[in-house]
Amino acid sequence: MYWCRSRDYWMSETVPQPRRPDPASTESCVARAYPRPLAFVSRYEFKYLVPHELLPELRREIQAFVDPDPYAARMPGYRYPTCSLYLDSLDLRLYQMTMRAEKSRQKLRIRCYTDDGDKPVFFEIKKRQDGIVRKHRVSARRSQAVRFLTGGDRAANPRDPLPDIAEFQYLARMIDAGPTFRVRYEREAYEARGGEPTRITFDTDLAYNLTTGADLSIGGACWRRIMTDMAIVEIKFTDRFPTWVNKIAQRYNMERRSVPKYCLSVEDALDRGECLIPFLGHRPLAFTL
């Protein structure tokens, strides 16, 4: 048995545990190894859970302040699919950091919006430090991402080098991270008018798929839906919480809460008695307790 399962305690009993990197020292090591400035975007994120039947009213409330974002504006209902392949360690360290509400934590994921092989995918590092979210995002070809996930390196194909994902590679290597779950949902996205740095999204149809290989597809079988009666509303801003958004939230008694989609997926899998080890001897496998 590899895992001792508990809501408050997770530990591998036979698999050696990697040393936990201190986030501050990790960042300084990355800075020394890769002195090129990192393209991080800093912002705050407030999240709310609301019933589906409330969404039409919220749309009416915000329409005087926002427009659909450029990508959503081309989609029916301003909705588009979003799918992220999350990477984590053998002991699900990144999941545990979030569940313990550590002030400094991060997620590693590869995100895509279509199964079209000609469209790019995106390597993303999402860090949270004292309530501030910083995201680093680099686009790549799907074939490059698959090569990364299967152990390929830059030298293996000099005509098609991997993008600038040095920090992503470094952080994944620090905890021996591998694929764990794909998380999929439909996103309805709006941006505030007049250049105000505020973004509002409604996320519905949340589902996950236990994934221990280089699978970035949005479709396919074995998806499990969760939170089918609720939508996740996210408010993203860079400076202060917009007054008009605050008034709407108060009017509908919207209570801010933590709604990490990756962690919700892991929790649902645990409740079903499922467990996984992403890379045991660099061979993906999953098993059920």
C-alpha cells in the first residue's frame, strides 16, 4: 500500500519522499540559473460559487460595465472549452499545499482550448503569494508539449526546439512532477470597458479525467462531472476590487470562497476510492484502492 488516506494527512509509506523546496529559495535558484526576466502577470482573484439559475441575473447586472473578451466574442454564448493537464508529484505535493492554504503555493499545468492539432497549447505556472496570484504562460505546439511530457529534450529535435519553459521544467524537476488530472470546463468570459483591468468569468460543466500520460485532448471518454448545480464566478483585478463588482456581489449575497478546480477534482477522485501515482520509475500508472 502506497498511501495512507485521510482528509488531513497524506503520506507515501514506501515511496521515498522528495525534499520539499522552499518557494523563496526555489525562485532564487531559478533566477540564478535563468537570469532572463520572467513574464509574470500579477493580479488578485476572488471566487464565488453561485447556482446556475442566478447566472442570467448576473449577466444583466454586469452588461453595462463589460464586453465579451476577444476570444469569447467569437463563440456562441461567449463560451469556450478550457482544458488543463495538471502536473504534480508522487505525494500530490501541489495539491496538499493548496489544501493546507499555504501562503506561498503554485500549480503546474498545460492548457488547451481545442483538439485541433494546429492550435497552440500553453505551459502555465500559477503562483499564489499572500493572496496575490502571478501567472507565467508560454505557448507551444502540441507536439512539443507531448515531447516534453514523454521525456524528450531540446537536443532531440533542434529544428523544432521547445519554447522558453525553463522555469516550468525546473519546478517540475524539483518535485518530480508528472501528469495527474485533466480538468475541463466551459468558460464565459468578460472584460471591463474603458481599459479597467478587471476580468469576470463564469465557469460551468466542470469535469475531470485521471490522466497519467501525455494526453491533452478535451474530448474522449472517462470524464466525470462535478458540481453540476453550481457555477464558479471569478473576478480578476490588478489593484483594488472594483466598486461596481462589490455592489453586485453584496446585492446577491455572494460569499467569497476558495474554489480550486484541481483540488476539487482530486477530492472527488478520493471520495470515489481512486488514487494515482503519476510517475513510478518514470512509467505512468494508476490504481484503485
